[in-house]
Amino acid sequence: MVSRLHPKTEVYPHKGPTNAQLTMHLGVDTPPRAGMRVGGLTRRPGWRRGVVTMFDDSFTHEVWCGRGRARIVLLLRLWHPELPLEARRRILRRNEFGMS
């Protein structure tokens, strides 16, 4: 999905329900005043155009976009590589997280 964060906008600290998935952002339009914090690590700017940023969204994280233009990333959710196949099947049977 394409994620657009408009100027002067922030998404307050939150976290996902499990570490079964990782979140990947591919920078599309990455203004210098847009940033992110995952756990205790802050990145300003948070993204670089054409570069992948991956994080475990079970950690508390937040994003913001300062003045100027919107921040745009391609957002993908991926299975955690250490999650066993049977656990993935169990999650799919329960239809958790909308993952396929």
C-alpha cells in the first residue's frame, strides 16, 4: 500500500499486537523534515528515496512530517523470517492481521 503522511501531521506512538510480521517502508518522496522513532531510535530524516527501512512494529513507533511536502512510502508487511511455517498457517487460519 502507498502511505502518505501530509505536512504538519504525526502518528502518535503505537505498536502492533505481535512480532509475527515486519513492516517495510520504501522511500518514494522523503522530505528532510519527516522522521520516525522505533523503540528508542530516532531517525531524522526518517527515510531516503529508493531505500528500504524495515522494522518490527511490535516495538512502540511513531512518525511525523514537518512543513513542506508530504512523505510518501510504499508500505509492505512481511512475515518475520524466524516465524515457523506452522505458526504462519495458524495465523492465516484465524485470519489475523489480514496477511496472506
